[in-house]
Amino acid sequence: MLVEEIKDNELLRQFETKTACGLLTIEYAIQERKIFLTKLCANENEQEEKVNQFITSVLDIAEERKFKVVPTNTKIVSFFRKNKKFQQLLPPGIKI
């Protein structure tokens, strides 16, 4: 894992990690072995590299739990476009 500590806050349905700029979160919804990544919240001063590391760590967690990933947030969709190695996490029929 690239980010030190990621908490899966099941009550709020979000992954969280603390950074120097504040709290980074990705909200999700789980449905039929798919995890929908619906919202990314980051401080505007947050480094893009740190945000990308957080997304990568969340995708690693999804892969460990054998979820297919459906990104609905524009920042996460663009992350998938730039990082083709995560394409295998997408469900069949979804192309990004």
C-alpha cells in the first residue's frame, strides 16, 4: 500500500486517509460484487501525487476484496485513463 493508513469507514461508506493538507476521502457504494467509486474529496492544496497514491491504494483494496470497480467520479475516471494497468478491475462491458 502506498498511503500509510487507509480507514474503511463503513458507516459513511468511504475510504479515508489523513494527509498534511487534511482528510482525503473516496465515497463508495457496493452492489453485487461491484464497488462504485462515486466521490473523491481532497483539499485543493493537496498534491496530485498524493491523491493518485490514495486512489491506487483504494484500488488495491478493491482488488484484494475481489470487487470489480465502477468509477463514476470524473477524477477517478481520468485516473483509470492514465493508468491502463487498472483496466482489469473494470466489469465486463465497461470501457474507459
